[in-house]
Amino acid sequence: MSLEIVFVMVGTTHTGNLGAAARAMKTMGFTTMRLVDTCSHLSAEALARSSGANDVLKNAQSFDTLADAIADCRVVVGTSARARQLAVPLLACREIADEIGSLSQSLPDGEKVAMVFGQERSGLSNESLDLCTRLLRIPCNPDFSSLNLGSAVQVVSYELSQAIASVPLGAPIPMPGKWKGSTEAVDASDNSADPDDLPATSEAMGHFFDHLDRVMISTGFMNPDNPRLLRRRVRRYFEANRPTGNELAIFRGILSATEKPRNR
Amino acid sequence: MSLEIVFVMVGTTHTGNLGAAARAMKTMGFTTMRLVDTCSHLSAEALARSSGANDVLKNAQSFDTLADAIADCRVVVGTSARARQLAVPLLACREIADEIGSLSQSLPDGEKVAMVFGQERSGLSNESLDLCTRLLRIPCNPDFSSLNLGSAVQVVSYELSQAIASVPLGAPIPMPGKWKGSTEAVDASDNSADPDDLPATSEAMGHFFDHLDRVMISTGFMNPDNPRLLRRRVRRYFEANRPTGNELAIFRGILSATEKPRNR
């Protein structure tokens, strides 16, 4: 029941919005904020707008890149106002919340899920979206979809708190393929799951993708001077269906085996 | 299906909050605001905070009393941060929204439901609460329940829009679960999708698995005499997350590339 939800703010330009986001998070019981390339989160305006959620701002950690900020997270949800091509699955806010609510029954305490919020106007870059396992959209008025950052964080944290709290305690829910990223059967009655049966961390995924790049380049399959679409397609497939640690170990084993000298 | 939801603001003291409320309403497709004994709703600050929902503010009607403001409404929901000694049922936001969602199926078009928001600090007076048919509470952190007015209106209108489903979705959202195996964005308006963007056929999957077996065996990664668990794990992963034809083509391309003689 105690998944840790990590709110990652990327490129935020208005300091007051960081305060509003902190306040919104805390009203729903969430306190972990991480920052990537944002404006100041400790300005007088940010603290004022947080309206007493100063602790969230003061404990917020800064990271150089989004990859660093989510390295220890097993699920990474990007929030995006726009539908994009070639994206990982785009789901409505409630569907994502329900998925995470189910996960909170099976993941051990303290495992981390990231909710990533982009810059106020431009949103998340394609590079950032490529690090996400899911995209979230808040359904809204197509003629006026102007939710500000604080409002978006408010709706998302409200939905998450509803989904996580509404899951009946002590009544293990079978997870028939609900979380499709894992193909291992989950025994909900056993909370001391092998961490390698959980979706891999973002850090482990990064190592896997690096390895895959090396193989694709050394075999001549991918032109390193123009890898973009191919690389993105492969990454998005595996991010949308994030393997477990055990599965990743197999894939890396296959890659390593292809790199060894062959006996013919 | 076209109940009219009327947002009634009572005793609001901060003009910016009226702008934020108008913006929040409009993002979820609601535009009817009524005012009782509030500060100015047409100040520069209110208009600025509405961020383009000026029409909601300009069309807002003022009333002398709450009784007047809700005279034509059949359901009146009071919002209250505090539990009170009360007569009418106090329900969570989602329960109220579900009730109103059901009502929207049975009430004739144009019938009105009021959502009443009190003064920022003191909330609704007992006299006002007595005019309500329901009380609504937004579940939140018991130690930090400081939702501001705009955030409360945002959550309530979001829940209502979800329950009534009167808000057309701006961009197509894939059906829940249906496309989880595909990482391609789905254009719901286009029914003549490229078959290679659909989950691959079982036949194609079979060829892929055969190819993968050959590579795993030729590289020495899998012992063909005892392949069982390894092979099953790999297959289950890809079957649970069946790639599209396009994705499969890439994977097979990688496998073929590793089989070619290498230039070192």
C-alpha cells in the first residue's frame, strides 16, 4: 500500500507554479517532488503559493537530467496535453490511476512511480517522452483545455489518492495481465516479492538500451549517424512493455552472446 | 444527457479566486456561474486569472441570496471542507458525481443542478447548508486539507465531467487496455489502419520465435537440450506484449544482422 509517488517537474518556468504544485500534491498526501531544469523552487513566491506545503519544496531534490531523476522508478508516467505519434500508450487519467492502484497491491513498499510534468507551454520534449512507460491525458473541454500546472497536478494527485485508497485492504486482487509490463504471475499474498520480478528500473532500462544500441551499430543494422526513428521505435516498444529485471537479464544475455566470437 | 450544472459562489472574498474558478469550470466544459455576495468578478485580476474563460465571468449572474440563486435547481450540493453536524448526507466527491451522472440519464434536458462553494476560510454558513440536498467532501490529506477554491472547483468539475461524460474528448483516447501491446499512437478517426500497426499475427510471432531460438542456440546462449524455462520466459514476455508487425520487422532485422559475418 505504500508505493512512493514521485512528482517530477521538468523545465517549469514560473516559480509560483512549483508552489501551487507542492500544495496540490500535499492536499492529497504526496510529498516527494523532484526537479529537472526548473526555475527556483524556494523563491518567496513559490513558498507563498505552497500555502504551508513548504516542506515539499524544501525537500525537493534537483537532478541534471530526467533520466537521473527517474533512475530508481519502475513506472514512469508522462503528462501531455497533446497526442503524439509513436508514443507509448496514452491513457486517461483515471485509467492510469487504476493501473497504479492495482500495482500498489503487488509492488513492495517503497517502490517508486514517477509522474512527470513538463514545461508550462511546450510540455515534455520527445526525448523526455521516450523515457516514459505511459502517457497520461486529463480529459477536458476540447475548446478550452487550459489547465494550469497546479490544476493538472491537483487532478492527477486526486485521482491517484482515490485509486490507491479505494483499493480494498487485505483483499488481494488477482492481476490477470492488468499490468502487462510483467509477464510473471504475481502472488498478491506475498509482499516480499523478488525485486527482479518487478518492472525494471529506469536505470536498468538505460543500460539495456545502451547495450542494444551497441549491438545494432556493430552489426551494421543501425546507422549511428542517423539512428533516430529506429532507435525510438525500439525504445518505445520496450518502455511501453517494461520487462522485469529477470526478463531484462535474459535479453542482455542474448545480446552479450551475439557479441562473442562464434564457433562455426 | 444535458443537465445544466450551475456553479454558485457564495461570499468569495478574493477576486482572483473567481477567475481561477471560471477557468477550472471551463476546462471541464461547464460555463454557468452564479454569484451571491462575492467580491468583484470582473476585476482585472479575475479576468487575468481566468486565462481566457472571460465569458464565464461576464455571463455570471448575481443574486441577493443563495435561495434566489438556486431557486430553479433540483439538486443542490454544498461543498464543505469540514464535517458538520448535519441533516443531509455527506458524500465523497465521486459518490456525488456518480449520483449526478445517473440523474443526467433520467432528468429532462436543461434541468439544473447546483454546486455551491462557500467563502474561502469559513465555508458555507449553517443557513446555506440548510438549503442543500447533499453535502460534498473532497477526500484529502487530513493533515493538510488546504485546497484553494480554484483547486476545489477543478476537482469537482473534473469528477462531474467524468461522471456525466458530456465532455467530448479533444483527442482520441485508445480504448482501455485494447492497445497496450502497441506503441503506435492510434488515430481513432482512421479505421483503415495499416495492418502492420496492429498486433502481429500468431503466424508472424511463430516465425519470430523460431528466429530467436536459432540465434539463442547458435550463440550458445540457450542449450537446445534444455531450453524450456528460458524459452518460455522469452515467449511469454513477447506474447503478453505482442509487438506490431512493424516492430516485429525491426526485431527480426536485428536478429538477422547478428547472424551476418562481422567485420572487425
